[in-house]
Amino acid sequence: MNDRPLTLMAVHAHPDDEATSTGGVLARYAAEGVRTVLVTCTDGACGDGPGGVKPGDPGHDPAAVAAIRRRELEASCEILKISHLEMLGYGDSGMMGWPSNDAPGAFWQTPVEEGAARLAELMRQYQPDVVVTYDENGFYGHPDHIQANRITMAALAMTESASKVYWTTMPRSAMQRFGEVMREFGEEMPEPDPAEAAALAEIGLPDEEITTWVDTTGFGGQKFDSLAAHASQGENIFFLRMGQERFTELMGVETFVRVQDTTGAALPENDLFAGLR
């Protein structure tokens, strides 16, 4: 008899990524007795420093930022009841086009085979039933998110895994609501240039293309608190300004595209573990 627990592995790029797109499922499945494994690929050193100081500005200390973000990540894991945290420790590559993309040790510069081999070892160790990461464009074109997708898919191939595999996404209808809420809270939203507008229009998927809708409203408080644990990162403050109730209303369903399955579970589905229990 196989007494190995059902296992969810989420592969994310930076400390705090686990909270926004998968905080709900990590908390929900942990509460259901699923073993949850978070793999964080980079150290987050290109994040904001104390007082919101940005990378490259005077007073931004990448090593100090990485240390703060490690502590915040550990606090987030406690809130979400994550069973195991694995950090690959690659350098944060920053946004696409930043000089940090080319820095020695940056995740973006790491050969896919090298990162995949390390992740494959973790997959052999934990034998996940479900693996979650980003789509091929890293949801919005961030180099570390793209690289996380690449090493995850390569590691799955290396291990000949039969896991159910999902890519995080967001329905276009929710993207529209998100923009409305940002305006409601007085968030300054400059008009994007045509190229940016076209890129923004491609984020997420039409609702009918989403395969998996997981209701995590019962875990909205944990998701909100896990994001609040990453207090050093200014981009999170908007979410926190909403308050927990409004945040849960907006972010209480997490959505995915199923890209690998051997269970034959019918689509659309409302459970990442459909067909496995």
C-alpha cells in the first residue's frame, strides 16, 4: 500500500509570488491534508529595499534585500501552512531589459538543463501529484517567471512525471474588474503606450479557455496575511489597502490551465486533485 501523502508542488520565481497566484490553493490543500511544497527559484534581491528604494538607487543593498525577503517568505509559509520550502537560490534577474538580466548567477542566465536537474531531484524526492508554475510567457513576461516555466517543464520531462501540471492564469473578465478596483482605490494608472496596451491585453486568457477554477474564498484571510508578510515590497501595498474582505472578493478564486493529465478528469474542473482522490 502506498502511504505517500497527496502532494502539491508550486514552482515560483521570487519570494511573494507564492502568495498572489497560489496562496489560496496552498492554504486550502494544506487544510485538506495535502503535503504542500514551495520551490522558490531566486533570492528576490532585485526587490524593493527599506523605504521603497529601488535596485540601482543609492542605498539599495541586494544582499540585505535578499535576507529580508527570505524572512518574509518563511513567515508567509507559516501562514499558508506550507509543508516544505525549497530555495534554489539563483540571483534575481529583475525585470526584462534590466542590466541584472546579464549578471553572473542570475536565474535568466542559468542554463535550463542545470536548473531543471536541480528541480528534478526535488521532484524525485517529493513525487508531486500536482505541479503548478507559470505559462511560457511567465504570465506577464518577467524573465524569472519564464525561466521557472522552462525548468519546470524540462524537469517534468527528465523525471517522466505523470503529475497533473497546471499553469497559473487569470480570466480576462477578472483582469477588467481588477483595473476597475484599482481606479476605485485611486491608484494612478497612466495611459500605456500602444505597445504596452497590446501586451496588457494579452495578459490572462478568455474565460472559456480556463480549464480549472478553484474556490479559495474560505482561505482569503490566510492569502491576505501571507501577502502582508511580504511588507517590504511596495507593489503589494495596493492589495493590502483593499482590506481583507474586498481582497477576498477579488482574489478568492484561483484559475489555471491544465497542460498535463493522466487521470482523465473532466474539464472544466474545480479541484487541482480531481481524478486523484
